[in-house]
Amino acid sequence: MKLLNRTFATPELNLACDEALLEACEAGEGEEVLRFWEPDRPFVVVGHGNRVSAEVQVEACRALGVPILRRCSGGGTVLQGPGCLDYALILRFERASDLQTLTGTNAFVMERHRAALASILPDPVAVQGITDLTLGGRKFSGNAQRRKRRCLLFHGTFLLQFDPALLEQVLPMPSRQPGYRAGRSHRDFLCALATPAGHLKRVLTDAWGTPDALETPPTARMEQLARNRYSNPAWTFRF
């Protein structure tokens, strides 16, 4: 496994990077990767199958200058921005038998992350819903995956800070909610970790075996994906 600790210049390139790394591994041209990046501006990201009009306050985003993008994986809609630590894992199915199924993969990754964070946080960390990490029933990390024939992308966000006012302006209550949310507002449902990003990166890197650095990310493919897909309104607003 290789480590890529790099934030690219635009949200589109950062989303494209995860997909390009998955494609490279699937084609046998790249390795397994653990990646970290930290958004420098607010933007909304809908899941692969989300309907924008149902999951986003589109007019509020336009008025506030908050871009709306679509990622290649499933899951719900999120607000990214400063105070978020994002990660991505590119894993080969051959790494572990649990990775052969979607539910097995969820358990494999989420339990590893839960145990890693439990080692540094004073309060118990739980996995709730499908792939949420929580403290005291409040969510601080959401996750999603995309699967190919031989490899998968598993990625997500850790909230280290967040602006509940902006979140409630741009995202309505989601159309699908885990039972433990119990109808709570964004402000009451989410919480932030009082943990520096660098500390969290070290703990997660250790959990995946302290990988060596990835020197040459697939920038040409990233730029192509960012141009043709992630910057393309026809992709973002197709649902």
C-alpha cells in the first residue's frame, strides 16, 4: 500500500483523484493507496445516485456561491469544506475475504477505523447506521464505497470543525436517514472531533500499516476526469 497525503487545487480534481486511483489499481497499473486531503473551500457533494433537487437547497447554494458536485460512489449528500479531513482507500479484493462483499467491506474498514480512533478519543466510538462513526450517538464521520471487479474505493470524511449554520442553509433533511438519527437536525445530529488533522492522519496511517509515499499520482487521468465529468453539469445534474 502507498500513502498519498495531498490536496489538489480544485474540488473537481480532488474527487477525480479518488476515481483515477481506483481505475489504476483495477487496471493493474497502480497499487493499493491510502489518501488524505483537506478541502479549502465549501462545496456540496451528492452521492452517485442522489437526486440533486431532493438533497440540496440549489438556490441557496447558488446565492452563497457554494458549488454542487457529484462523486462516483454511493451514500448521501455532504457539505465539504475547511475543517473536514477526507480520506480514500483503494483496496484489492484479494487483501481479505471480507472484501468480497459490500457488507463485509463495510465491517472490515469501519471496525479498523473505530478501533484506531478509540485508541485516541476519551469517549466510546461506535459504528452506527451502515458506515457512520459516532460519539454519544452523534455522527462525526460518513463513508461510502465504489466497487469494480478486482478493486474497490472506500472513502469518507471526518468532521474536525463544521459550520452548522451553513450546513442547514444548503442541505435539507436527507430523504433517507438511519434510524438512530431519529429526525434530529443537522446541528443536533453531527459533532466534530477535537483532534488535530495531523494526529488523526498518523493514527489511520498506522492502522493501515504505515505505507510508503506514492510519488506519482495519475494526474493526467485526474485532469481528464475533472474536465469531462466532475466539472460537467450534465454529470452533476443528471438526476
